[in-house]
Amino acid sequence: MNEKTKRFVRSKYRDYYRTARIELLSDLWMRELAFVHFDPSYPAKLVMRRHKSFNTDVDLVNYLKENAPAHAYHSAAIYKYPAGPNMASKDWIGADLIFDLDADHVVDESELPDYSYEDLLVLVKKETVKLIDFLLDDFGFHEDDIELIFSGSRGYHIHIQKQEVRRLGSRERREIVDYITATGLDMDSFLKGVEKSGREDLKFTRDGWGKLLLKGLIEFLHEIAAMEEEEAIKVVRSAGKMERKNAKEIIRIAQDETVMERIEQGEIPQFAKAIKWGEITRAVTKTVRVKSADKPDEPVTADIKRLIRLPTSLHGKSSFVVKPLKLATFDAFDPLEDAVVFGDSPVEVQMVRSAAIKLKGESYKIEEGETASLPEHVALFFLCRGAAECV
């Protein structure tokens, strides 16, 4: 980002902060605030200005208006002395429970180039829905306890501020992530024996993991039902580490509409109990879990002194707003529409690399070296991503 581009982007950020309604933090006066400015070294070197605090909402808003930072953060923790010059001097009181789901937590880094920005946003949203289900169903949080925020780039943050969680230490928070990501879980524990008409069937529990495992099992059975027999046998034996005859029995079950109707209700019939359903459910876990053992970002959740993005601030690598959301309307939220805050005035840019994006319903694909006049919100996205410079 050259100096001309930096001045332009900063001026637009200042315009935003002068008119935007900033979402004000609970316990603001007990939070540490931190900022990255459009310094001469930005973005090659990010200089974090930490250990700041604001006694009033007005003070924070005035700081944003005056400085128009590239990135703004607040502490998940509350402190007695949030402006203390080091962590030891702040006197930690407690911390919100934070979950961070980002595209690089959902897709392996080596595979990221295979996905468009739009595709990554769709994937991470699906994983966020799964995580919310866990928090509601398995941990018993109420919808009102969950604050959901679009990160401004490629993911979502979840904040829980209940007093019961604020005193949790790093170990307890890590155990929560272990449960969500199935680290060390006994999947058989989600299959329970149920007495029915003088017989005992197996039944999936209806909480987070039970519900997800049943969904994965049903998808798995439908898939093998559509395969040629030898291919299906190979898949089932590989998944469940079982004898050929048991694999054939599972295929027969998958092709029996009457039995499948019962399985879709969460029941495993008595005659099928001998099959290693625990092995099968462990095999399908990878298709339904909140990805793998380090997703959501375990260090973020376990860190009781973490900095997290300030709601309604702007993200310096996208120009999108860090947007607070409602669970009830999350399905309809589209960050490429709803997190875009800049207008349509034409801005001339020169591309330093080829890039493409779909914003506000319109698709743009510009080649390296090309000079283009783009709507302001599109130009700012490319400028912040390092794909373009101002002409």
C-alpha cells in the first residue's frame, strides 16, 4: 500500500467514524483497547498501540474519529486497571468466553488458493451455525447469552459475557473446545439403550453431538445405498473396520426404506445392534464436526487476556465493518452485502495483481496491470486487500 493509497483509505475510514453509530462495549471502562494505525510502515509492519482505556463512550468515539485506525481491538478480559503498562499491573478480574471461527480454521492453508473469497465465507458460516448449536444444546446457553459478530474479514466471533463463565481459567476453556471438536470424546456415549415394546433399541441423543452424528450417519447410509455393492462394501469396511458380512448387512439396512425411516428418527433397530455403530459414527464424525481439533481457534478461546476486534470498527484488510448480528436473522446475513459500508462513487485504481469479488450483487474481475474505475466500496476492498493502488 503506497502513501497515496494509504492517505485515501484513511480519509475514507475517518469519514466512516465521523458518522457511524459505534457499538459501545459493556464494562468499557474495565477493558483494554488497542489500535493499529495507518503508520508509515503499514501494512508491512503492524504497530499495535496497546494498554489504552476510556472512561466514557464519548472518549472512545472521539478517539476513533480523530485517529481513524486501520484495526481496533478490545480485551476479552475486564481489569481493575486496564491501562496498566503491562499485563501484571492490570489486575485481571475475569474474561468473556470467546470463540473465533475463521476461514483458515475451516480449510487447510494449502487448500485456501482453491477457494474464492465468497466460497470461504459460505463455509465458515456453516461451521459457525454448528458451533452455535453446541452452545445452545450442549452447554445450555440461551440465545440472549450469545453475542455474534462478523469479524470484518473471513469469519465470525462469538462472545459470552455471563458471570458464570468469566472466572473460567484457560484449562476449563480448553476443555470446552475439546468437547466441541470431539477431541478425546467417546462417540458411543451418544448412543443410548432405550426400552421399547419389551425390547431394547439403540437411540441417538438429541443434543449437539448426537444430533450431528445422526445427520452424518443418515448421509453416509444414503451414499452407500446408491453405490455399486463392491464399492459400498469397501467403503463400509474401511469406515467401520468390520467383517464383510457385517458390511453387507449395513448396506442392506441402507437400502431398506422402512428401516431407514426408523434410523432417521434416531433409532437403531434391535436386530442391527450387533453392528459396530460406534465405529461408523466415529468415521462420519469428520463430515459433521466443527472441523478439526484446532477449530474453532483454541488459543483464542483459552487465552483469558485476548484482544478481539471492536464491534462496528472497520477491518483494515477488507474495509468491511465488524458487524454485530442477531441469531434470529443470521441465516439471511450476507457479509458481501450487509457488511459493506462504503458507497458507489467512482474511484480509479490500478491493479497490482489480478483479483475478483462479488459485492452488493455485482461481480468484478480485474486483471493485473489494468486501470479501472470502480465503485468506491469495490475499490476500497481491493486497496485494503493489497490488490490495487490509487492512480
